[in-house]
Amino acid sequence: MIVTTEKLTKRYGDKTVVDAVELNVRAGEVYGFLGPNGAGKTTTIRMLLGLVKPTSGTARVLGEPPGSPKALLRIGSLIEGPGFFPYLSGRDNLRVHARRRDRTDIEVDAVLEQVDLSDAKNAKFKSYSLGMKQRLGVAAALLGQPELLILDEPTNGLDPAGMADMRDLVRELKRQGQTVLLSSHLLGEVEEICDRVGVISNGRLVAESSVQELRGDTVLLVRADPFDIAERVVENSSVVDGALHVHASEEDAPKIVRALVEADVDVREIRPLRRTLEEVFFEMTAGVR
């Protein structure tokens, strides 16, 4: 495991912000740390990086305790908003970061290209839009090709095109063998690019699984006439809003259609139904207070 925690807890006075969280991030995966604003995502990440000391519990990151200099050299991170010198250009800001990590100007230019900031690299940071500032923060995190990349709300401030570019970048990092821990409150974003997710609500980890497992089995929606005959022909089905909901996989659809046609039933519609991650999330967190 790249990241493991055991009963990781953080309290501020009487308020428990992170409550006995147990994360397990595997090598080479994109792990979505999912939850609403204020759920405890950023505090958990800060503890993993050694920026916040836990009240109780333990964590290991790349086999080392949080904040270990040995581990930090192998981690790239963007936590909340990026911090840069306003009167330096984007490129010069990255050169400052590069010197701290013993990286070269060639690497600086490479990560600027990765986040699509090459054309604006000589403009001052203070002139950047919020989305450009966010991309520069991701570029800084990418310096040195870290084994583990921790991104806290990386699409904050990005327009739809920028969000799509960020998703493509995360997919490319995975293809290159890097592990990405991605914190987000955008369920659609997590659903598109993450292999597994941890769902946190009010400081508690309420689920950790693959996106597919969380969404559950596929249900096929079938609309057909005559309906009463279709209901008799199709097994493992129930009637919902005038249609059949069949507990079967998408691969079973042709077989179902053939059976209905052979029974002189006209098939008007057949398509897969699967709960969205958003629906699952609200089900999981509805009772968590």
C-alpha cells in the first residue's frame, strides 16, 4: 500500500474533524477521496503530509511516517490553493520550487507544457486567472515525477474545458505508473477517473471500494408490448413506473430481446440503468451526522 491509516483522528477541542479514518491507497491507482466541503478531506490530507499532527491513530505514506523528509521527496501535492510570488512569472515561480527540489529548468518547462501553461509562462502570477493559478499549482506538484501525487480539489476554478484537461492529465499520470490521491466534492469528476474511492462524511469514512462496486449491479430497463406477456417471459424482473427492471448484465440484453421477439412481443426500449455515484453518496451519507 502507498498510503495506509489506522484510526486516524483529529480533534480541535470538543470538535472531532476526522474520526478514526482508515484509508488504503494502492500503488498505481487513482484514489478518489470524496466528500462534501467540510467533511474532513483536507484535514486528513494535511495529516498525511505531516502538516497537521493527529490527535490519535497512525499513518504511513510510502512506507514512512507522515512528514518524513525521505517520503516528501517522492510526493507532489497541491493542498487547497497554490501559493506563489505574485510579481514573479509562472515560470520563475516554478524555478524557485525546482531549486528547492534540485530539479532543472528543462523539467520546469516540461511540467508547464503538461498543464497547458507554456504560452503564459512569462506572465506574472498576479495576472493569472484562478484556473491558471490552479494549473500552476499542479505543475509545481508534478516536478520531479513524484511516485505519489496528492491533489486537493485540483479542478477548483477551472472552466469545463480546463476540467476535462485535468481529467486527461490524471489519466495520463496513471498510465505512467504514478499513484494519485484526488480529493474532490465533485462526484461526476471522481466517477469518471477514479479506480477506487473513499467516501467521507462528517469526519467518518463511510465506504471504501471501487466505483463499480459502490454503484452496484446493472439493471436493464425494458419497455415492451404486450406488457403482460413481456412480464411473463422475462425472469428476475420487477415492474417500476410501467417498465420492467431486469436484474441482468448488459451482455444479457440480446438474449432478452430474442426471447421477447420469439413470444411476439414488440421491444420499444431496452437500456442499462445504473445508480450514479451521486445517488450512492447521498444514500450513504443521509444518516451520518
